[in-house]
Amino acid sequence: MRKTKKLPANYMDIVFVRNERCPWRRKDDDGEDSGLVEIDMENRGFFNAVAQRFFNRPRISHISLDRYGSTLWLALDGKNSVNDILSKMHETFPDEKEKMLNRIVHFLNTLEIHRFIVRT
């Protein structure tokens, strides 16, 4: 019999952690992007291999997050639930309270689909 991971009853109780296989860094230049997060994504698979070989596409793509995405990314430490992250985002971006929950859920879903984050 296969064991299944028990999921929290509420999405707000889920705790995410950054995937260890996804290298990332904070930009430390003195410009506007200072302190923002950049994630490296390896382009794998048949079509990416063809594009890399024949069209000089990069093997690694660098995904730059904006201030909002960087703040959320840094909160994904394996300790904060979605509800904790929502509270932190409300503190950092008080003017965006109305759209905050939808934006967070959409961003987390995107990160999870692309395997940048995993549930603990």
C-alpha cells in the first residue's frame, strides 16, 4: 500500500520551502535591483537541447523577481505558512491589501508548478 502525505485541510496552513535544486541569489549591485532575488532555471528536455544547439539558446535562464516576488521568495523558509506570508506581505505592502491574497496564491501556484518550491 502506498503512503500518501496528509495535506492540511486549509490552503492557508500549507508551509512551502524553496527547492534545494534551484540555485538563487540576491542581487548585490548598487542599482535599483539591489537586494532583489534572481533564480536560475536549467532549460532541460529535447526541445531545449535543440534550441541550445541550433539557436544558441542559454542552458541556464536567470529569472529576476520584482520587489514583491523577492519579498515572498525570502519568506519561503519552511517555517512560514501561507497565512504567515500573507501577514508579512500586508506589513511590507499595505497599499495592496485588496489583491494580496489572490496574488500570493497565484504566485505560489506558479512557483510550485515549475518546481521552484515544494510543500513540507
